[in-house]
Amino acid sequence: MTAKEIREFSPAEITTKLTETREQLLQLRLRKQTGQVEKTHELRTLRKTVARLETVARQKSLAAPAAA
């Protein structure tokens, strides 16, 4: 998921996606600890997605008062 795609989401959708992605990351970390993960690169991808979601959410929250 790219930042350009994320910017098209509403703030509520971003929050929902952020929660879902963090849950996926948690599950993947737990599976990694038990040795059940074959694609370890997914951890990095999910971490980057979380960062993108948080960044865009922050940008939108700062832009909202300025627009008002």
C-alpha cells in the first residue's frame, strides 16, 4: 500500500487500516517466535505500512485545523 493510496482514505478508514495492520504485525511476530514464518520480509513490509498510515494520519490531523 503506497502513501498515495493511503491519502485517498478518510481518517476513519486510516484508523481502521492501522488497527488491522498492527494486528497482522502482532500475529506475524508471534508466528515468527514459534518458527512458523517462511516469508520474513512481510514483517518489514507491515512495519513500513504502519509507518505510512501513521504519517498520513498525522498529516491529515495537522491539515484539518489549518483548513478550518
